[in-house]
Amino acid sequence: MVDTLCDRTRGQNAPVTCFYFDFAARNEQSATNTLGSLLKQMINGTGGIPEEIWQALREQKGAVGGRRPQLVDIVKMLQLVTASQRTYMCIDALDECTTAQQFRLFDSLKEILDKSPRARLFVTGRSHIQAEIENRLAGRVTSISVVPAREDIANFLRFRLRYDEMPDAMDASLKAEILDKIPETISEMCVGEIILEI
């Protein structure tokens, strides 16, 4: 998705940003860090930092101890960047974010989208967070269920097994079992939702 957006927006001054949640790092992946990462990518993608953001960063640096921007500051900066141009924010595996941080992130994204009619949001996550997304971003979402096809998973596994660095470590029986059991298990577990701000 990110690659497709990058290809389609090439030369249009429409930054494409992304953030991938990782369950193993969920305690470090706060709403502040997530949106800060998107802001940094947007600024890098536009080729220049708007004066209002420079001013806000100078004020933060001048605060006691030169504190980092807080969530409210980052939201305002994102509103500045996204208000005047088409921007894309892609957030993957939102369900792997802690619940408390999800709520802060939803509220912040709603604030950004309210001030930025040209911003677009693409979110993936398992279906159990769909209701919360629809509730917090009411009237702004289109949901698409995604269930991987068993044959697609089997083809991926065949490809990976073909390039196995230790091909002698498993016999034909184990390969057959892998190709039979894993696609069946993943097909049942990997149900996702794609949420688009429209």
C-alpha cells in the first residue's frame, strides 16, 4: 500500500508516511512517538520545514531542559503540515498498540483530520478494534475486511522453502506438513480491517 501511494504521488508534493506497530515494542510506541514519527516523515517529504513549526520547535528547545515536543504540540504541527496539502498517513497493526495509547492516538487523529480536509488515513488491524475506530472517527471511515487466501499463503511458503538456507534440514514429509497446516491456521487467524479516511 505504501509503495503504491508513493508511486502514485511522485512529484505531487503529497507526503506518504507510515508507522508499523510491533507488539514486542508496544511500551515504547506511544501516541506521541507514533505521531512524532509521522511528522518527521512529512517534513522530510515536503523538502522544507514551515516557519510555524520552526518557531514551535525553538520554543520547545528554550523550555526548561529543552524538552521534546508533547503530543498536543505534535498534533498542532501535523495540523499545520496537513491543512494545506494532500497527505497520507498509514498506520499498520494498530491492534498491537496498548489500549490507553490507542485512545490517545484516535483522539489526536480526529483533531488532525478535523483541521485537514485533504489528509487521508489508512489503518490496518484485526477486526476487534473496528468498532472503536468507527466510534472515535465517526462518519469518516470505510472498512474493508481482508482475509488472506489459503493458496496465497501456500505460494508464499513454497517460495520461502525454495530459498531455504538449510534445505537438508527437513525432508519432504515436513515440507508437506508445513504447506498443509500453516495456511490453514493463518487463514483462520489473520482477519484484518482497512480503515480509510474519506
